[in-house]
Amino acid sequence: MLTRRPSLRVIGTFLLLLGLGSLSSHPARAHDFGVTPATVTVDGPRVRLVIDLHPADLFQVVFPDEAYRRMFDDAAHVRTHADRIRAYVTPRVRLLADGVPVVLAADPTWPPNRLAMTRVDSTGKVVAATLPLALTGTIPENAEKLTMTFLLYGEGEFVPLFDVVIRDLPGKARRTEYLRVNQAATVELAPFRQHAARAKSAAQVFLDFLALGFTHILPLGLDHILFVLGLFLLGGGFRSLLKQVTAFTIAHSLTLALAMLDILRLPSRVVEPLIALSIAYVAIENLYRRDVNRWRWLVVFGFGLIHGLGFAGVLEELGLPAGRFLPALVGFNLGVEGGQLSVLLGATLVTWPFRHREWFRPWVARPACLMIAGVGLFWAVERVLG
């Protein structure tokens, strides 16, 4: 027994000192930064970085004096400080093309109106969602190497990691890097240019964006689906419906082109609530009209202008391939039109046997319009409040 007591004291003292040492080694650290995913897309002379910012990491460095708060309260809180966040992130992501700095610019309309602050992980647990921020720049055409360095979160004692995926525009990952803060990675640009020259024919770009436009309506564009169904439910005959859909297509094609040429832009926090209100308006009008007003196509044209600015946000995220602006834009618009016509065709086939029955309007069309109007108004309020 006498021989065991000193050994127990020694072990206890060692564990105590080890615990004190671990505490003293990080005296001021309140938060350990996690791994920050980043995607770098090289498209000819255009480079685009999307950084998935974790709200807790971001809050600690942007607002170091507010130690009592762990992260942003809600999406509106993020929007209030969007300028401050962009001003922090942009200069701390550095790109060099053959040693010459590449000027990066953050999206001035960030954050998007649809900003989710939480998500459900694979275990079913609700966790904080990341805040993706895009930076874009231009690489000189004759540049051979691109060097990237991340200085984000370098103010803290804990060394963060950046999981960087470098890819071509079609989405093929060509390289993955795991970088510490202030650690540089260099990429040879020749393989990206060879791939671009080999893969980006006008026909291929057209087909790619045709598919993207279609899937943006079916199955992803629930708001646009409800808008088209609102047009359908009032009836008025095939010619009237075709006139409205054509006016809508021409309008959204016009503003989409103007937005992608940087001639006309509106923040998503303005566009998205207006899209929701357009859905509600069409559905509510259906409740008080039995026939299509001859000027309704003009109202639909106006709403199409707004929806086109919403489509522009989608294309901005995807990025248009350099030198293939026209086939990409035409393909996307035709894909959207194909999705809309598919919605109308499906609605026609489903309702064809009984659409002209007396009970169709009071028992099918009106309840459906009430539901669509309710969803549109709910979305409008939700998007305004963030």
C-alpha cells in the first residue's frame, strides 16, 4: 500500500498539470474555426470563387467586440451588416496571375433574399447553414499560373483550414487543395484552357443551358410553376393562354439579357418578393374574374420582366461561359419556355375531362387559386422579412 500511494499522487499531479497546461495554451480562444469549403471555377479569363462562410466563424472575426453573442440573429441581421462582411472577406482572398494581383469583386446584391440560416444534417439534426459568398475576377489571357491564398480568420489563435475545389465551368473538379491560413497553392492554367477549347462548342453550351433552363422550372421552380398555373386556371381558351405565355417569355428573356449584360439589375431582396406578389396577384384576380381581360397579357408582360431578373440570379450563380454568351442565353430561355409549356400541357391533360363542367370553377379552380394566392402572399412576407 505504501508503494502505491506515491504513484497515485504522481499520476494525479501529472493529470492536473496536463489539464492546466491545456487550458493555459489557449487562454483567449472562445471558438475553434472549422473547415471552410471554397470552390474556384476557371472559365477562360474569368475566375469565380464561392466561399461557404460559417456564420459563427464569420461573426467572431467581423464583430470581435460582441463576445456575448455567438453568431448572427437571423438573415436580416446578416443583411444589415452585408457591406461590413464583404469588406472583411474580399481583401482576405488573394489571387495572383503570374505574380500579378487579380482584382476580385464581391456580388453587390449579396446576400440573396432566400438566405437559409439553418439546415438539417445527415443525422436529422438542425445545424447552422453556411453563407455562400461569390467573388469574381479576370485573369490575363496569357497568364500561365494562378496562385491563391486565403487570409480569412487569421486573427485567431486557432489555425483554420480551407477545402478548395478547383474546377472547370461544366463542373468537373480538376484539383482539390487543403490549405492553412496564409498558405499558397499554385494552379497551372493550361489544362483549363485546353479543356475549354475542347469542350465548349456553341452547340454543347446551348444544350447544357437548355437543360438547365428546363430543370429550373421542372422540378426546381415552384414559384414559376404556380405563376403559370395561375394563368392556366382562369381559362379563356388556348389562343388567350398562348398570348399570355408568349408575352411572359418575351419579357423575361429581355430582362434576363439586360441583367447578364450588366445593363439592368435589381437586388434579390427586391426581386424575390415581387415575384411572390405576382403569383398572388394572378391567383387573386382569378377569383374575381370569369373571363380573361383583353389587357391581361400586358400585366403578364410586366410580371415577366420581374421574373427575368430572378432568372438572372440563377445564371449569375452558374456563370456564363466566356465567348458563348448568346447560345447559353438562348438555350436557357428555351429551356425555361419548355418547362412552362410542360406545366401547361400537364395541367391540360389532368383537367381535360372535366374542365368545362359547371362544378370545375367553384370546386377546383377557385380552391386552387386560393391556395396559390396564400402561398404567394406567404412567400412575399417571408422574403421581405428574410
